[in-house]
Amino acid sequence: MVQEELDFFVKGNISLEKTSRAKPYAWIPDQGWEDIQRLMQVVPDVYSSLADDVERNGTSWKEWFDSDQPENTPLPGRYESDVTDFQRLLALRCFRIDRVHRSVMNFVTSRMGEQYVTPPVVSFEGVFEQSTPFSPIVFILSPGSDPAGELGKLADRSGFGGNRLKFLSMGQGQEKLALSLLDTAVTRGQWLMLQNCHLLVRWLRDLEKALEKIANGKPHPDFRLWLTTAPTPDFPIGILQRSLKVVTEPPNGLKLNLRNTYHRISSTALSDCPHASFHPLVYVLAFFHAVVIERRKYGKIGWNVSYDFNESDFSVCMKILETYLTKAHESGDTSIPWNSLKYLIGEVMYGGRAIDDFDRRVLNTYMDEYMGDFIFDTFQPFHFHCSSEVDYCIPKVSDTSSRPAKEYYVDYIEQLPLANTPDVFGLHPNAEIAYSTSAARNMWLQLVELQPQTGDSGGGISREEFIGRIAGDIQNKLPKVFELDRVRKVLGTELSPQSVVLLQELERFNKLLKKMATSLSSLQKALAGEVGMSNELDEVARSLFNGMIPGIWLALAPATLKNLGNWMIHLLKRNEQYNNWVNDGEPIVMWLSGLHIPESYLTALVQATCRKNGWPLDKSTLYTNVTEWATAEQVEERPSSGCYVTGLYLEGAIWDDERCCLKRSLPKQLIQDLPVLKVTPIESHRLKLQNTFRTPVYTTSLRRNAMSVGLVFEADLFSQDHASHWTLQGVCLLLNTD
């Protein structure tokens, strides 16, 4: 494998200079066209005329681009016979990032074997056989997995059930009890499972010392210590080195999740409730449980925060169903208390885990879609999802047969397809593309970390020379720091709320520019040997070499997922808007993405309007509507109230310019530029909306994290479809593309 080809596959085109050659067709990705220019230089014997060939034979390349599996479709023209398997990956990187992850799996399988891409099945018996009293077993958990149940079954089979197996969920105040149980287990030969060790990382140092004493002593031969932890960088290395590491993952796919759920339900539990609707509702609950778990697969389009929904949630909700339906049966009530069930399941049990309002909205939408008298409608049968390939519905059970009801449901589950499309969850098929693209980018990120940080850059120059050139290019492009005193004089003494925002923005921008200038200057001196290379400068050098933004710059910049080249373009565009704002006054159309804290500008807008009209600030809000202008250049005058904003991208849907409403996304179109948006402050009691979808606006495609960082504001977008459709599609607006 040629090092320069590998570097291109991992990093792409990291040049700060964009090509002057315009891409010939709109379907070619912007970054893909930049990568093509670099690929022609990296592999000149094969791809030297790639850009010309694509321009001449656009139809052939478009057909290959649109194919469902381009990695298995012959490349157009002569390329199919000329390229190696790895060089095919390079072309795929330029055109279809979403297929790179699958193609890499095929490449590894053809070279090394299928065992390197197939995750092993965890056998608890096998783990137990390899274990000793001196080596703890550490389960590294993924969301939704819970090995406690399987361990309990293993203990029963191995004669360690009852009092010989102890469980303790770790948390504040459990430290002394854990050490006491450990001492008892060591002397009496018990099994001890300490769960959620990541919640007490500091105490694990004490556990490490206790394990050293055990290793130097004579523990009971039957003693075993089982630990569960979420991935955490602070887990003690000493425990990991002496332990067996096991990664546990929940079943993958709707069918496997449903099968796993019904495998854990006993026939007795299903027969405990005499109500006729109990069996179908248990299946509905199991389907809902599988859907909320599988939705995690699609990343931020699925859930803003990844929740560890697990079997305990399902078990408690099944008990709730049993309690309410048994009570209804005994009292002779033919109606089902849907509102109580939806609240307890959607808001309390599953919703209790959801810390994000928009995630809770998704849960409540599923409750409305899956629970109601309509699921028993014989005139119009209920379907979770129905297509030409598969029909997800509630299985029919014979009332006259003596066969257990559970067997009907299990047989139906076995007939379901192993793989499922995003449509089943209410998502657009493009969600699969977004998931695969994210998987490829994460793989590249990890490969960058694994690359050696010494040697040449692959282009005939040393690593130090390459870094020096990049640093020099950035220094030449770096804007001048704003003179805040001069800006204050221009703005005058009577500062409007928007002017205050401008000064705050310039202050933050200056800090970033100064940090960039000083770190680049120090780096150049370190590369020349004039000063020592500190850890901070080494991190800057490594980031520049890999085409990434240094961490010390990111700490002073707005959140972004861009690479270094695209980020520099964004930085210069921000500087241009600030200059225009200082010299020409507040822009007619505000590029919201160019502000460090865009919500502060919107808050200032509301504040200024409230001052002008004498409204109470706490009873005012924002109303939005999409204008007919596609670009900011088409807007000639500012609005009488509010402002125009641009730089918004619609994810999960597209905007229909003719009908002025949301529309289902086109295939392979993940995001679309939204026309200019008008934002108007208004008194809350005057805002009466119909046929609109409340759309969250996020800074990046990472949306909002567990700390609620990332949400800017909420926009009202007109829709002719029910809001539940867009809720399940994960529709949102973004200020930045990746």
C-alpha cells in the first residue's frame, strides 16, 4: 500500500486553497470535487484526467453515482480495468462517502478474512472458563446492554445462584459496602458484580489496591469479580491490565430486538392478565421498545442524546399494562385508559430518561401513533409500517387453539426480515446515508490518530516543512485584529442592544485571532529550533499536519465540524461580515452562522423591539416565516420590524418554493439551503399558529448534547403534513454544514 494513497484516503484534500475550476455538475459534492483535484496528483498514472473524464462523460458517472452499491458497480470507462481495489476506495471517497464504510469492510474481508469484520458472539460460559479468582471480568457497556440478567442465568447453571451471587449498583456512599462485599466474596467463594463503576472512578483506585492484595494472597478458588462500566478515559489501567475485557452490545435490528424481548417474557407472565387486549398491547410495547433502541443507530437524526433504554424499562411498562388492564377487566370497564398508559410509558418510564425536550416529543409521537382504539379497528387494520416488501402489524392469535399465545408472536417475529429500512421508524431513507457517512468520518478520525506522527508528508518534503508551509499560509491569510476603541467611537455613546452584541462578538473574535497568531509564530520558531516544542505547540503541529483545527483554537471559536481548509474560509467570511457591520452599519440580512453566539443577536432583537413598543420582555417571543428570496443578495431593504437571516440549512426535509412548505427530502440529498428567513419579535399572546412545525435550529449537525448546548432558537416552518411526520423524520435547521 502506497503511503501517499493511504494519506489521501484518510485525510482527503486538506489544502487551504480551493480549486479555481468550477465543478461541472451540481450532483458532485463540493468537497468531493476538491478531493478529485488532489486525487489526480496523488495517483497520476490512473486518475490524471479524472476531472476531464467526469466532465465529458457526465451521464455515465451520474449513473454510477446514483447506483445503490457503487462499490460493487464497475467504474465508468477505462478505470474499471486500471485501478487496484484500494484505488477504487479513493474514487469512492470523492463521490460517495456513505459507501466507504461498507467498501472498507469488503476490502478487509477480501484481504484478511470475514472474521476481522464480524463481531464475536459473547459467550458467558467461555468468559467464565477463561476467568480466574485473580482476574476480574470487566464488561464495557454500550447503550441498551445489560449483562446482569445473563450473568444471573450463568450463575444458576453453574451452581452460584441465590446467596452465592451478589449485586451492587455503584454510586455515592457505596464505597465501604463494596469493599465489605468484596472481602466476604473473597473468603467465602462468592460471585460479586459491581455495576456502573464509571460513576465512582476515583474509588476504583481503592479497588485496584484491594485487587493487588488479592493477587498476593490466597482467594477462594470459586471467587469471581464482575465489573460493568461505560467507556471512560479515567478507568484505572492497572485494573484493565489484569482483567478480562468484554464488550456487550444489544441486539442489532428490529427482528433481533423483538426476538430478544419475547425470549425474556415467560408464558406465565403473559397469562397473568385476563384482559383480551393484553397480548396485543404487550407486542405493541415490545415493538415500541425495539424502535426506540434501533433509532439510536442513526445518531443525532435519531436522538439528540443517546439513551440507554433497556429491558428494565420494558419490564416495568409491561407490569403497568398488566395492572391497568387487570383492574379494567375486574371492574367490567370495556374502555382502555389510553391517556394514563401513554403518560406512564411515554412520559414517566421512557420519557424519564429523555433529558431533551425534542427527544421527548419523539417519544410522545410514537405513543400517539402506536396506542389508541384504532389499533383494534377491524374495518381499517392497523400497521406499524407497510410496504411492498414487508408488513409490520400486530399478529393475529387464534382464540380457539390451545396453543400458547406467545408461540404465535414468536413465529411471526421469526418471519420478519433480519434487516430493516429507516422508514419503519418514521425516518427518511436518507437517514441510512447520514449514518453511513458519519461512520466513515469517525473511522477516518480514528485512523488519523493511529497514523505515525513522524516521517515525510508523502509529497517529497519532510513533515516539518509541510507543517511550516501550512502555518505560513494561515499567517498570510490571518485578518487584522479589530481596534475596539475605534469601533466604540464609530458606534457612539448611545449603544443599541445590537451594537453591544457586535462589541462582544469582536472581543471574542480578537481573542481567537491573537491566539492563532501567537501559536503560529511560536510554532514556526519551534520548527526552526529557536524555542522548545511544548505540548501545546505539538498539538497544533499535529492538527495542521492532519488538516484539522487545533484544540486551542477551537476553544475560542464557535462550535464546528469543518476541516481546517473549510474552517479558514468560514473565518475569513466572518471577518468580512464584522467589517461590513462596523463600517456600513448592521447588515440588512444577517449571516447568523458567522456569529460566535447567534442567540445573543436574536435576544438583542427582542430586547430592542420590546423597548420600542413597551412590551414586557418575558412575554415576548420570536415568529419566523420563510421568504421568497433564495439568497441574501436579492434582499434590497431591511424589514420594518425584526430582521432577515441567512445561512440556515434544512436537514431531514427540503423546502418547496412553489407551495412554500416543507417537503419530503429527495434521495441522497441530506441537507438543503433554506431561503432567507424573516425573524420577527412578537407578543406571545398574539402568536396563533396553524399548520406549522416547530423546528429546532442547531449550531452544527451534532445538534444538542446532554448539557443542552447547541440549540440556538426554534423556527416555525409551514407544513401541509401533520407535525408527527416531521417529528419522526428528525427535521431540524443547522447553522453550519460539516
